[in-house]
Amino acid sequence: MTPIRAALLASLILCTAAFADAPKTDVAKSADHPVLKRFTGSVLAGYAQQDWEQRNFPDARGVSKTENDKFANPVSVEGKVTRLFYLAPLGKSPLEVYRNYQQALTAAGFKVTWQCESEAQGCTTAYFALEGSERAKGMRWAEGNLPAADGAHAGAAWNLEMALSHEQARMTVGTLTSGGRTLYLLLFTSMAENEYTHRAATYVEIVEPKAMPTGQVMVDAKAIGAGLQAEGRIALYGLLFDTGKTDVKPESAAQLDQMVAVLKAQPALKVFIVGHTDNVGGVDANLKLSQGRAQAVIAALTQRGIAANRLLPHGNAGFAPVASNAGEDGRAKNRRVEMVPQ
């Protein structure tokens, strides 16, 4: 008996009758991702979705040839993350499942970054590089386990969670354009745990890149005062606006209250309220937008009791970026309102 086979047998668990069967229904509150439907008859046994997180994908070099169980050059992608774990119908081979996913992805315009279909191409290394325990964090699982499907191991079963393996493993990684967005997609198919289950398992991870939601951290009065003294300005990302609009959103109230506290604590302080945009759109439109937002903030401050003669608006459009506009993260940082002492 090989060491690998011995290890698989050692991982057998005894299950109560209530949980000895494979899941028959999807895990609660789960669904296929809109861009990729499941292999026919599969059960969505594991599911997680995070509005904003960071995931690592292999680049075109695939797995490392010098480090064990590592991707050669993992690329970090941030955005909305969906993770799905499927069990195919009993008796369906990993090859049949994988080829069907390949066909569907190709038809949808999938662009392959890297893929493997054998141990020689790096699939075993890719299996370990997936870091199954890390990727399983936060996933919800259907009730059930993975029972053996042959008479020689009747009564044996394995844990369901991330029950992938390097047996008949195949992986494809790449990008898919949908609705004007470029999504990152990783798909790994193999035997579910080992050959005795007679099932194929598929893990899918899809990242929809986007900037981290801003405006969730308010700058308090003490920090505003310190920033004005140390830097001569303070950026206030807690002032929120809808895209292309100048109205201050109600969620900005807490930040406005902290600005008022600073101005009331320093009666002699006069400030510019400076609006900034990213580089999306024309210069004239962005000048008008940034000026309008600065004026809207001043209106909100005067409504809270600050004299108008202490406040001057200025629209700076995108002429003073604090980050690169090449990506959405940078553009989000550039869209801001600042207080600057006069």
C-alpha cells in the first residue's frame, strides 16, 4: 500500500446514520454565480460570499518550480468574492465535469491565464497551493458527508468540507468579461476526497474587482485638528455623495458633526472646503462637480451653526490626486473633500 493510499484510509471517519449520506440539497441561502452555472445534477454543498476581500490567483507561470506547494507568482485581486463547492452526481468523472465547465467558459469568452491537466503540468502542486483550509474559512456547508460508494469500504465516509484531492485533478484560471466588468475566475476539479467516493468535486472562486467601500471610518474632531496643524489639510472620506451628484448624503451626518466640533472649539479658525474628483469625465464637468460638492458641505455646516464667513468653497476637480487613477482603488482615494485652513 502506498503512503498516499494509507493516509487516505487513515482519514476515514465513522458517521452516524443521520449524516452518512452525501448532501442531496444545496446549502441554505446559496446560488450559482450568474456567470457560471453548475454541472447538471450537481449539489452546491459549500458556499461563501464576501462583499469585499482579497484573494490570490496564479499568473501565467502557474506553480513554482523552486518552492513546494506554491504558486509561482500569486496575483492579489480585491473585490466581491464568491466561493462555491460542488459535488457532481455519483459516477460522473472529474474529466467529464471539467470538460463541460471548459466548454461553457470558452463559449462565454473566458481568457485562460494558466491551466493544468496532469501532475506533470503542476496539478498536484496546484492542489496544495490552493490552501484548502484557508479557502474554506467562512464557508457554509450542507449537511452530510462523503460515503464510500464501493462494497469494499461500506460504512466508511469522509468529511465534506473542501473535500478536493490531487487525484484526476485539473485547474483553469483566467478572466471573464461580463456586463462591462472583468472577473477573475479559478476552477479546480478532482475526485471528491479519493477514488472510493466515486464522485467529482469542483471548487470555483470568482472575484469581481472593485474598490473597498469608503466612508466607513469617520475622522473625529481630535484627528481633524491634529491633521490641520501637522499637514495643513485633512481629507474627509466620511463625506459621501452619489456618483455625479453634489447633494451630501445623510450618512455624512456624523462626519459633519465632527467638523462642526472643531470649528466651534477654534472660533478664529477659517477654512477652505475643497472638493476633489478622480479623472473620470471632462475637466469642466469635474470642476463644476467638485465646486458643487464643496458648496454643499458648506451649506450643511452653516445649517449646523457655523458662520458662512468662516468657510470658502473651492473645486479642484482632479488636479491634485493623492493616488494613481489607473485603478478603482486609487480613484476612490482621489474622490474626497478636504478642510484647509485659510
